[in-house]
Amino acid sequence: GIGRAVTMALSRAGARVTALSRTAADLESLTRECPGIETLCLDLADWEAVEAAVGAAGPFELLVNNAAVAELQSFLEGTRSALQRILPFLFFFYSPPPSQIVARQMIAQGLPGAIVNVSSQASKRALRDHAVYCSTKSALDMLSKVMAMELGPHKIRVNTVNPTVVMTDMGRINWSDPQKSAAMINRIPLGKFAEVDDVVNSILFLLSDKSAMTTGSSLMIDGGFLVS
């Protein structure tokens, strides 16, 4: 999906890349496809292990956080277990480990840097049966803005990308039925869902010096969904 694609794009552009996942098989196939990438097999919920491993692997100048849990529930049917699982997940993945660790490394080394958090159009528009998902993505956008405000004096930029449905392998499985996808596509002026490269190219832009004056922003990759 998006994480794998952006990892490979950065490596091919000449960056030294460290990929972190809790799934060893995904990391093994990634290194076969793109030799030279360093890997860390960790569960981000294991705070101490992440802090030790990411701390030893750094310092880093760029960070992409791409992780999500999709629990599709209506407001009336929302369960305590979903909230207890997803709300801590948001802050485990985007606040201290690894963002806080990497930001502290950048500051200690006197390095400018850029952080991109992968959010969603669901942070900006209410979607049926997405009560928890929309809420957590909105929280991620605001967390990113606070990070941008506090890290800006250290020359560290923080932004989000906010895509519509993306045609990853999973996206094609879930949205290939024309009857299901029609309602969403009809609300997108460009008349199509996003491809993985649409998201990757936007992430690369926000990581690069071409966006040197952009921080605290949400870059919509939605084909105009929000203006419809």
C-alpha cells in the first residue's frame, strides 16, 4: 500500500530509508524488492522497544507516519472496545513513538526536518458509519497542527496528506463493486478514486525543500470531494 510505495520511492531517490512494521513477512519482501532498505520489526504499541530501536537507528531528517485502524461503526452502534482500541492507537503511532523520538533527535543534532502524517478526507467530512474513524482522523489533523506550531522554531515542518479512497490492493477489493463505489465517485468532481502514486507524490513534495514554507497544512488528495 501507501507505506510500501513511499518507502521504495524514497530509497530510489537516494535516501537512506528505515522501514518499520510489525509484520516480518512484509519487511522481508520489501528488502528483496528494494535492497538497501533497513528494517525494524516492531509493534508500535511496545513503547520501550520502539524508543530503543528508533533511537539507535537515527538520527533521521524525514519521517512518514502511515498507519490506521478502520473500525466502521455508526454512532449509535459504536462500542467501547472500538474506542478503547483506536484512540490510544492514534497517540501510540503519532505522538511519542516514533514522532517524538525522531523530533528530539532532529533537535539534538540541530537538523531541520519534515514529518508527514497520513490522514484522510474523513477528517474533514462526516461519513456514514465512520463515527470513530472520522473522529480519530480529525484528531490526527489537529495533533499535526500543534506539532507544527511547537516544532516550527526548530525548523521541523509537520503536515498531513488527506486522500480519498486509494486504489491499493485492499482498496480495489473493497471498492471494485460499481454499485458500492458509485455513490462516492459521484461526489468526486474528477470522477475517480486516488491511485497510490497520487498519495506518494504528495508525500514526497511535503518532505522536500519544494514545500519549504508549508507546515501545519492538510494536503487534500480527494479529486475535489470536499468542494462537491
